[in-house]
Amino acid sequence: MRTLQPHPPGETHGWDGHLKGSRAYAKILAGLAFAGVATFAQLYSTQAVLPIMATDLRISAAEAALTISLATVGLAVTVIPWSFLADRIGRVRAMTLGIIAATLLGLLVPLASTFPMLLGLRMLEGMALGGIPAIAIAYLNEEVHKAHAALAAGSYVAGTTLGGLAGRLVAGPIGELWGWRAAALAVSVLATIAAVLFLLLVPKARGFTAARASGFSGAVRTLAGHGRNPRLLALYVQAFLLMGGFVAVYNYLGFRLSGAPFGLPATLISLIFVAYLSGTVTSRLAAGLTLRFGRRNVLVAGIILMVLGLALTLTQLLALILAGLLVFTGGFFAAHSIGAGWTGVIATSGRAQAASLYNLAYYLGSSVIGWAGGLVFQSFGWTALALTVMGLGCTTAVITAVVHPPGSRPASA
């Protein structure tokens, strides 16, 4: 049996990737973890203070949620252009440009004098952040040995959960004390520190080869090829529906808990995001379980956990609601870590574009369903919203089970 060994430095032809346990492998995961903090702390920085923002700006819950939706729209529409840029200038350079631009824009958000200006800055911030998620997965697939790719992708997703959690835990208490603008500023400072650590840690790419410019027609052919692959399409549908439902739950659960019969203050409501820690655990755990049960089975199991957890939030008991949120969140990140990493395995070429299409669907779901869920919540209440999201999960599980038949090899199934 051939021993897994990376090629000598400077040799990219036949490069196998860094092995788990190596110093470069550890630096890649640490650097991308900080990139996850910088990205997702900023992207969802207003989520913990949406009720405060709605009161201060005298807007509805759905309007306040636009600060999330437009940021994710900006990210969604730029992930594909960013991926093609990364093919030309390199993954690390493209991520560096994106993270610096996003950090600078994030520092301007608290200075917005009007609600439309706030929305515009949030959308630009999201467009800059489009240079991180899809490129990070492509970078991992090129720099980490394929035997460890699923685990590395799970570790990256775990880092993104910590980033999202950090931003919300910082924003909630500060927002209650000094308002949403102070909360946004604090999160931007946190993201700036994380961005600097990313730049210091992430190692130079060894598996990247610049793509030759193929023009617009070549780009369309690459994307169309991915669009004709039913296995990739199923993952894109999964990303759209699950992420949309996930964001809708977190966008409007705070409004439910701030109203009767709970009446919780913003600081306590921000603690619901501690549930993200379950995602930090399950995203890594799910990656390891694929070696035994296969990607398909672990992904479907994650969706089932989402549905079961959300069912617990239909009660009026706060303890059960919080327990359900833990299960729901853990299930979501387990499914997402599998889907995000699987795109790079299924796509034999144009991996950055395959990952970008996944992220396009992922953040369009966040934007569209995350906002539309507010209309359901405002008109029919929490039960209707929860049942809607549960329906999206069941639909996704069926599509996944049908399109991805059980594989013969657990590691790749």
C-alpha cells in the first residue's frame, strides 16, 4: 500500500496535500477558523439585536431582518465572481482582499445615519465577505490530503460556528447597554482582530495552479456542467432550504422570547446563540462519522435531528425550547458540514465554482427564506413558522435520500 506523503516543497504537480498532524495542516485549520470568525461574526452581527434595532428605528421585525438578508444577498451574488478571481490570483490572495474589504466596511456600519444607508453598507459588507466561504473550501481541497478533506471541512465549519457565536454574544449585552450601533462596532473590532490572525497564520498555497482565462463562455460552461449534475443540484437544494429555515428560526425566535409570556431581555436572548456550540461539536463529529456510515446517511441524520429539535420549540416551556434549539442547531451544522465538503469531492473540475454555487444557494436561502419567514411569523405566529421550516427539512431529506443512493464506499458515499 502506498504511503501517504506530500511532495517536496515547491512541487505542485501530483501534490497530495498536507497530512493531518503536520504543522501546515494545523496552521491551515487555525487560519481558516479565524477567517470564519471574521466572516460570520460580521455577517450576522445584527441578529442578536434585531428587536432592539426594530424598536430604535421604528421598523417591523421583517424590516429589521433585512440587515441580515441584504448582507447575505450581497455575499450570494458575489461568491461566483470571487471564485473566478481566485482561480486567477490564488485562493489566499482572494481571501485576503475580501476579508480586508469586509472589515473596513464593517467599521462603517455603526456610522450609518439612515436605515437605507445601513442596508446599503450591510449589502456591500456581504459582497466583500463573498470572497471567503467558497474559496476556503476550495483551498482546503487543494492543500489538505483527500483522506483528511472531510475532517478538515468539518473543522472549518466548526470554526464558522464559533465566529457566529462570538459575534452574537458580543452584540447582545452591548446592544442592551448602549444600543445596536455600539454592538455593531464591537463586533467589527472583534472581526478585525480575527482577520489579522488569519493573515498571520494561513500558509502559502502549494496545491494551487492558476487557471487559464477561458472568458465568459468558459465560465458559463463550467457552471452549466455543475448545474447538470443531479448530485450537486441536490446539495444546492439542501443548502437553500436548510440554511433558509435555519436563519428564519434564529431571526425570529428572539422576537418570540422578548414577547409574552417570556419577556426576556436582550442579554438573555443573546445567550440562545450558545446553541451554536452544539454545531461546533456536530460538524466535526459528522465528518468523522462519514468514514463509517457515508456522507449520505450522516447528512440525512442531521436533517432528522433538525426537525426533531424544532418540534420541541412548539411548546411553551422555555427549557424545552432551548433544548430543542440545541438539537436543531447541531443537526443543521452536521448536515451543512457534509454538504459543503461534498461538493469538492463530487466536482472533479471547477471545484471553486462548484463550492461557489453551493454558497450561492446557501446564502440565497438565508436571504429569501430568512426574510420571508418573518412574514409567516408576523401573520400566523411561531407555530406556523416552525412547521414551515420542518416541512423544508423533510423535503430536503427526501431529495437527498433519492438523489444520493447508498454508496459502495463509506468514505465517499
